[in-house]
Amino acid sequence: MHASRYPRGPKTRDSFVISPGTSIGRQRRGSRPLLAALASLLAAAALTACTDAPVAPRASSRADAPVVDDAQRAGRARTPLSGGATTVFDVSANAFGQPAPNLSAGDAARHAVGDAAFSAVFVPGPAPANAGLGPVFENVACEACHVGDGRGRPPAPGEPFATMLFRASIAGSGPHGGPNPVESFGTQLELQAIPGFSPMLQAGVTYTDSLATFGDGSTFEFQVPHYSFQGMYAALPAEMLTSPRVAPVVFGMGLLEAVPESEILERVRAHDRDGVSGRANIVWDARESRYALGRFGWKANVPTLVQQTAGAYNGDMGVTSSLFPAEPCEGTLPGCERHAPDVSDATVAATTFYTQTLGVPARRNIDDPQVRRGEAVFYSSGCEQCHRATLTTGTLDGVPAVANQEIHPYTDLLLHDMGPALADGRPDFHASGSEWRTPPLWGIGLVQIVNGHTRFLHDGRARSLLEAVLWHGGEATSARERVRRASAAARAALVAFLESL
């Protein structure tokens, strides 16, 4: 497979007639006008999607129009079985951490081994078990970032960045066309270190609020993040590009890995009349030493779950493996030399299998009239153009439980330009600085129960599902505008639908 095969301060009040602004996620010197940042946000997004599912005719697709049930469109995803046979019916704080119920006895035992590996707490070596933490790292266990196999959040004032990290690079391409590493820092900024070493830097985040207006004249508030960094063992280059990322949920990933490449690529398309497109990210497969379709990560910059797992061990915990044998600080810090792998291939495989075989939470309240109205708002607004309701899996070697399932993740796994307000300005293989992979929506209504918060988008800036919708821009502008202009009742119904997923 080759890349050439693929298409390439104080609160202020504002209206939706706003001019483009600059990226919010980038490191900046000095202040940036808040309205410009919000402007690029509001001139930039709305839940859209790329799918061949029928969409309500644009001439009459008002989000607050009377609801008419369309069995061919909305009805096809009206099932509690979001993950097909892997669906679990648990609405407790453990909803994201259940094994798929269709695992064989042998695979259930393998899943349990992987569960233990996912929860294992690493310590600095030498140690009798789980040695290899650091020298620089983000956290001490997979479970420490993906609490309850769920979603991370930005820190509250005074808290560390426990479930959030920062990617980094400088302009230009790095190895195999990926991000260009920052001298002395690499492509991830490590915020912790074991005794005897210093973290790469210190990071902070502050927020300013801005008000804008719904079509009915009521107002809503955005929380705009501003990140700051201070180098600990080297000066930060002025041209460094940074990208904040919260830890995503990890259930259902084996199903997404099993979706045939052809089904994903058939959704690749040029801009339509609403300005929506869909692009594949073509990335480097480190194990196969070839280019492959990216599926995982906020910019679809990782091709497989085994690479995702080994990369997280390495980048997040400083734990080396045969796939990534170098410490993040190798060549930069004295005492940070290459050594025998900290984890075996068997451990990486077990952890990978665990994430491949977690069950997907079932949809809830499907027949509730408010939820059904919100489903109609979702479709008539154009959200499913990117958040594609239904995909079908093929097979995945060694993971029979995920084979041949109709699933409802509400993603197309493609890149979409979300406009300057959400841009990090940091390219990642084929993904531009304003493109992001459509995140799956399944389970999103249980995040508060599992993780105790409602922080959404790639850096957790949105404090509610509606705020997340209204941050959308770029290709999602038309869909966002339909939601913004909808009645309060229609907006509430949309939130009810999303909470049912």
C-alpha cells in the first residue's frame, strides 16, 4: 500500500457574523483577541458527517421542523446493539470496562490477562515487577490515563495534567513523512520524571469565556483555552507546534480495526454543496514497515492497535518494547540510554487484545419521544455526514468476536477540516493542522457516569455536548448553524439523543 493510492479576558458578547481567527491550541507568546479565536470557532464548525445514508432535503432541513420518522434513515440505527454482538448492557461506572459478551472461554481468559496488563502500575527500575517507568513520562499505567477505560479531561486549577498530554513538532516532515520532532523534546512533551531526572517542561492552562447568541436571541458561553509552557532542561523553540490531547475512551476499538479498509475509503470524497469532504490519513506502520490507512488517534495518525498500544507504553510511560525500543529522552538526557525492552511482545499483545475485546455500551431510551426528536434533529442538521451511524466489520486476525458485526459508532474514521478555532496548526502525516478524525459518539452519554465529567473535544475544552457541537467549524459550519438556529426545544432534543448513544 502506498500513499499515492489515496486521495489526498472579560466576557464579551458576539454574534455569528465573525471573522476568521487564529488557532487556539498552539503555543503563543502574548495575548490573542478572544473574539478572533471564538470567531474562527464559530465561523468553523457543526456536527457533520460523511455517509451514503439519505439526508433530509436541504431546502426543508430545518432542525426545528416537525419530526417525521424515516425508517430507512434514522430507523436503521435505532437499536440498542451499538456494538453488535459485543454490546454490553451496563449503565454503571463500569460501563466502559466490560469484556465483550461473545468472547469464547479462551478469549475471555486472554482478555483478563490483558486487563491486568492495562491496569499494571509501572515503577522505576530495578524492581521485581513492572520495572521500566521513565526516565520521563506522563503517567504510570494505561488505566491511570484511561480511567475506567474512559475519557480524560483537562486539569482543574492546581491539578496536574493527569489524563491529558501534548504532542509537539516543528514545521516540516519527520521520518516517513510524519511530524518533525523538536530537538531535545521529540514529538511528545513529557511532564513527569523519575527521581534523578527532570520533566521536559511544565505546562499550564487558563481559560477565558466568551458569549455568543442562538438564533432565538438567547446566549451561550464558550470556554477558550490558553496553554503555556516552560522548559525544564532545554529552551523551547519559538517555532514549536503543540497539540493538547485528552485520553479517549478505549472500548470498541477492535470493531473499528475490523472495518474493512474499502468501506472507509469509499467514503473519501471531495467537498459537496455543504462544504463537507472526507480524507484518509495515510501513516507509517512501524511493524510492517509500510504505509497504511490511519484509524486511531485524534488525527487518525496510527494504523493499528498494536502500534497504538506500544506507542502509548513508550510515549506515555517511557516503557520500551521491541516495536519502540528507544526512550523518549534518548540522546538528550545523560543516563537515558537504550536498553533491553521493558515489556515483552506478549505483554504488548495482551494489552492490545484487551482493547480489541472491550464491549460497547448499549444505546438507551431509544423510543423516548424526546430522543427520537433529537435523532431527527441530528439527521436533518447534517450531523451524520461525518458521524456516520452504521459501519460493518469484516474480520480481524485473532479476534473472532469482532467479525461480521453491524455496529453504530457514529464515525467515518476520516479526517475533516474543523476550521481555525479548533485547529492546532500541527500537521500529522496527511492530516493538516485543522483536520481531525471524526470521533465515535457511542457511549458518549455515559461519560459523566464513568468519568465524572462532561468535557468533550480533543482537548476537553467543551463543558457540555451542546458546547462541543457549537465549537464545530470548517466543514461542519452548515450543520452547526442549523443547530444554532434551531429552537431551544430542538436543541434540548438533540442533546437527549446524544446522551442516549
